[in-house]
Amino acid sequence: MKNTTYYLGLALMALGLTLSACDSVDENERYIAAEIPEVGRNVLVEEYTGQFCVNCPDGHATLKKIKELYGDKVITVGIHAGALSWDDVEHGGLKTPEGDAYADKWGVEAYPSIIVDHKGTPISTMAQWQDAVQKNMGQVAKADIELSASLSEDGKKIEIKSSLLANNSMSASYQIWITESKIAAFQQTLSDNVLDYEHNHVYRASVNGVGGEEISLSSGIIAEKTHTIEINNSWEKQNLSVVAFLYDGNGVIQVEEAAVDSFEK
């Protein structure tokens, strides 16, 4: 974002809008008998947002307060989608085709909106967000996820390891996302066009498809899985994380987050 003329055009684009990738999965599986722990379930919050959405910074601030209140029990992912998001990745756009697919899946029409635990209808009234999150907390998880992620030796891929353990035999979907924080990029606000706004927990890619992969778990048997994804040149390696969750027709069974380790600082 260095060209003044370019940014003048960008600001005009923002005003007009106001008025109006992953690699193939490389996977191995192993199954190990284990004792079943009692695990508290975390809560997944998908935030549908956009860089030309003047109210979205208030949404970011609202979710930040919720996360500060509940800590690691709440895992947030900012998904840029819709007409108020920006797809010019070369100049800092954060929109993805997958983001639009998820927004279409949930019928998101107002921005910002959230989906809690991968179920229900979008909630666009920010005053209702904390209550919606709190209602999904304190439940005993039906499964456990142990998650780790690291760079490959050549630094070009993320290698992800998961250990999945269910209380009872089940069939579910397993979804793995890449997110990035501390992204300095454009954001329109109610009062200004901020060129170096800090975007956090931004959805970057799905490792195993838009809907994840189907998986069968047996009670007391650990399923160990590995995945890899190539790192996009626009991502900052030191700010990447992995979000993984099991879900079915009733929503999230368990969700975990892990920072990508073994990067050069």
C-alpha cells in the first residue's frame, strides 16, 4: 500500500460499497486404545466481516472483549465474505472464495454477523453475541482433540497432527482451517479509511475442503491424523494458527486451536 493514487481509488471504492486455497491433503491415520478423559467443550465463533464494512470494527472489538472474558474456551475466526469484503489479495484484500461459500451456507446477509458452534442462523445484533456464546459454554465435550502444527523443514508447508478421542462411537465431520493474526491491512471505519488496521484470527484457507472430511471414531480409540498445506506467499508464518473442529448436524462437538511452531523469528 504505497501508491497514493492507488489508495485514492481504494477510498472511492470503499465509499461506493458503503452506499450501495489449499493443497491436496496428505493424510496418515493410526488408532490407539486410550482412557477417555472428561473434557470441557470449547466454543467456536465464526465472525462474518469485511474490509468495507464500517460497523465491522465494532464487531471485532465486541468479540475481543468476549474472548478476553472467556479466554481459550472461545475460539474465533474472522471470515471475510460478501460484497463488503475485498478480494484484491495482492494489495491486502482478505476475502476468499471459501469465505463466500461459508457465508452462503449460513445465509449471511448482514455484516458483521456471527455463527456460534457451526449451527443455527446468523446473529447480526452485537448486543446478543455474548449471550449466544455463553449459552454454548459449560458443556461436557463428547470428544477430545489434541492438536499441533509446525513448519516443514523447508519452511514451505504447515504440518498438522491431530489426535481424536470420542466418549462414544460416532460419525462426524472433521474441519481444519488456517488463520492469521496481526495482519496490517485496509479497513473502512465509520470515521476513516485505515490503511494499517490490525486484523486478527483471519480465515486464510481450509486444509481439508470447505466441509471438511467425514470420520468415524470408536469409543476409547485414539485416531491419529496428519495433514499438510502449502503456505501462501502472502501469509506471515510467525502469525499463523490452526483451528480444528469436529461437528455434526447438532453443531460443534469439540474445537481446538494451535499456533504454528518451529518458525524462524
